Amino acid sequence: MKKNTILIVGSEISLYNDIQKTLEHEDYVVKFLSIFTLDIPNYLENNTSKLVLIDIDNVEITKCIALAQYLLNEDLIPFVYLSSNADDITIEKIKRTRPYGFFVKPFRELDIKTSLKLIFYNYLHKNIDLLKNDKKVIEDVPYRIRHVINYINENINEKIDIDELANLTKWKKHHFIRIFSSIIGVTPYQYILINKMEIAKALLKETSQPINEIAFDLGFVNYSNFGHIFKKICFTSPENYRKTKKLYIQLNHTEI
């Protein structure tokens, strides 16, 4: 599975360097594009990005708002503003583009990492969140998928059967998989594994719990299966992930 690509649009390459350094040990690829690029929509159409960070400092804010309005209208990529100004005038100018967030510079590393995880998660589920959807609901598909998502979240530590999920919707299995994939963007099986691996990463980073216990607690029948899936999704083994994260934390504490 590919890493999420974050595109920074602005006028200062130094911001790109700062964010890239902040996220270098996370599951993101960071790229930079000048706000003065003539055809940014064309770039976005031909280069896959999962999030756009729009820096509105030191540039014409009208260019930034125009880009944000395009992203809002297309509704294909979430976007966030970055600025050292959080005054009412600035907020009034940008709020109608309905961004997914606003980072105030200088930003804290923890704030960036936490916010990004929430933004990606919320955008993934936007089609089942009817309270955030302006379109008139003409069928109960979002309700059924949301019911499935809730069930997965409540039973994420168990072995979840796809047939069982399909039964929750009253649809046939293949129809359920097709609808789920079209709304969420991944298959039910992939969704389950991605969320299990997110929990695994947190436990590997924040605790000393043995890896085989983590695998068992997440519903895997053996460590081998868990390790294979972890490496496929996270591009490294559980052991290397834990070692790298622990070392990174130690170095940061030492510098402080």
C-alpha cells in the first residue's frame, strides 16, 4: 500500500523542509509546489496527492483562496491552510472554502502529526457522515455502511468475517464489497487490516508489549501472518518499526 502524499503549496521552500523533517519518520511523502505555478489543477490531476497544505503567508491570498475553492468544488482532496496569522480578518477570508483545518505557525510537531491522522480518517469516512454532507440523502446506503464501520471499530481486536459484515447490510457479499469499496475507497478487508495496523503501530511505539501478544490481541492466529501484513502495509517489519520509533523518541528527548 502506498504512503499518503502531502502536497505543500506556497512560496517558501523552507516550510517544505520543516514539514518534511517533521514527518520523515511517519507514513507520508511530502512534496512542494509553488503557488505561482500556472496550472495547479492540471498538476493535481496528473500527480496523486492525498492532502494539500496551502501556505497563505507572503503570497497573494486570492491565489490561495482560488486554489482552495477549486479543491472544495472538486471534493477529491482535503486541504488545510497554514499561516502565522490567525486573526479574524484572515479567518473570514478563508472560512467559506470550508478547509479541513488551519495550522498556525510556528506549529508543534505533535499538533501536525495528530491533526493529519484525524484529517485523513475524517475524509475517508466523509461519505457516511450525513451531518457533513450537503447532498440530499435519497437512499439508506450511507446508513448501512456506517453501521458496518461502527461494528468494525467495536470489534477491531477480533477476527472479523466479511460474510458477517455483509449480513449486517442485508446485501449479498459481492454487492456489499462493491458498495463499501466505492464509498470508503478500499475493500472491507483492506479497511480492517489498515485499522488493525494503526493500532499495532501505536502499541509498538508507545508500549513494550511483546509483538506476538500484539498480534494475538488484534485477532491474528499467528505472528507470521501479522508480520507479513504489517510489512506489506507499513513497508517495514514490526521489529524495525519499534526500533526506529524508540530510537527517534530517545534522540528527541536527548536533544531537549
